Amino acid sequence: MNTTCTYLGLNLKNPIIVSSSPLTGNIESIVKCAKAGAGAIVLKSIFEEQIQADIKKEESYSDIYDSNLEMGQYLKTFVRGNEIEIYTKLIREAKAAIDIPVIASINCTDKGEWISFAKNFQEAGADAIELNIAISPFEYSLEPRAIEDEYIEILKQVEKNVSIPVSVKIGSHFTNICNMAFRLANNGAKGIVLFNRFFNPDFDIENMKVVSGNSISANEENSTTLRYVTLLKGQDIPCDISAATGIYNGKDVIKQILAGASTVQLCSSLYKNGLDQIAAILDTLTQWMQQHNFNSIADFKGKLCKGNNSSMERMQYLRRNSEG
């Protein structure tokens, strides 16, 4: 069976992408992902917030940095440059070591000076850039439209700096996800990744402190992704969609492609089942294609995205007739 596909204008041997995570944070692991059969990888994100935190940490070593503007500026440039050089080195090593697309990932919260980083990643050889935008909607005074406009402005600014394709990974915390996705597509995004998985806090009730909650997605979470992939492709969104969150096995992958996803991104499944899960998923995919007489991914991509909007739009359960 022909499992090749396109995503962001890139040719992939199959629709399985290893998503941004520690699995794609060093060259040894990246090579293992490629050998396991992945169609592409998204590098572990470089965090705008982390770079800023590192700068502040270095500045705190001595008050001299506060009194000497030139030294302070030098330090900021050094820390920022060092982080970027480490990341561009990883891009170059990955491109030299594997023969599948390498997508750089930037995790950002505003349209600061970090936007210039994107050009460095393009020059290092990245095939595309995934913007993992995470603007926290926690301040009551922050208008929803202002948050959405910031997403668009970040995308536009990055687009000005690079010529390679740019995708945007978003969360599901929008009043109208479909409208937001279309706004991104109409402003230059070549792909939308559904969905981001945010940090989950929890309480340690014995030690009375805030701790990290579960970071692994559950298989049931893919229903939200399936809903919005179907709705967006059913409305002919003018960009690719990559499905993420809660996708664990071959059947999950088939469903997302039937909904209209160009690719799927795996993370939690690989942590739980190991990289061999990629081959198992591809086996299920090809066997299913053979059973249903589909010779290529294109033969069934989006086959169920039309005519199912009413089912996908339903948010409430219907009351059952208890009298039978």
C-alpha cells in the first residue's frame, strides 16, 4: 500500500510524525525515531520563556549587571545566542543524520524579539517551523479577541522572517476554534496542529503544595481532535491539519485521516508503548487499506468529513425514552 502523503508542502513516506517532546530533543533519540519508521519529526521546542528565565538567572549572579548596561546587554546576547546555537546545531545534526523532514518548534507567548530566531532555524536547514503558541487566558481583563489577535500577529511576524512553511499548534481553549483556525489559515499558516497539551497542575494534599499533574494524554482525549478535524475539513479550511492528543494506535490514525487530517502526531503512545508502536500503527494502517481496497492515503483522506457536521456539532446527549 502507498502510505506517502504531503504535509506543509513536504513529502512524507507516511503520515506518522513524532511530536515535539524529549523524544526529539537529542540526536540519538531523533535517529531512533527515524529508524522506527516515522514520516517526520518535530524537534523539542525551544522556549522563549526559558531563554528569558536563563538571562534573569545569569543576571542575578551579581549586581554588577544592573549597574553596567553594556555588560548586561552582553550577557543577554550571550545567553540568547548560546541557546539558539545549541538548537541550530541540533537542526543541522538531524538533517545530516536522517532522511525525513525536520520541523523546528518554537514555544512562545508573545511577539517579542525571539521572532528573529525563526530565520536562524531556516538557515540551519529546518524544513518547516511549528509555532507552539500558548497565551494564558487567565486574566479577567484580557479580552478574548485580544488573545486571538496576538496569535495572528505572531504568525505574521514569523512569516516575514522565513520562506519555509509555518504551522501553528493551538489549544482547545477558544470560544470558536473553527473561526480561530480559519483566521490562522487565512493569514499564512500552512498547517494547524490540533491540539496542544498544556501543563496540568495538581495539589499535593499531604505536603500542601502545587505539583505537576499527569502529563500523558488519555486515549479518550482524541475525540475532541476528531470532532474539530472533521468540522474544519468539512468547511474546506485552506491548510493542512495535523491531529494530535490521545492518538495511540492504528485505528486512531485511520479515523483522523478519514476525518481529513494530513498527518498525526504521536507522543504519549510512544512513551507508553515504545518506538516500536510506530511500526505496529503502520501495519494496522496498511492492512486496513488493503481490506478496504484503498491503494493510497489520498484514496480515503477526508472521506468522512463531508455530511457529518450535524453529528460532530452535537454537544449534549439526547434524553433516552425510559419507557422503551
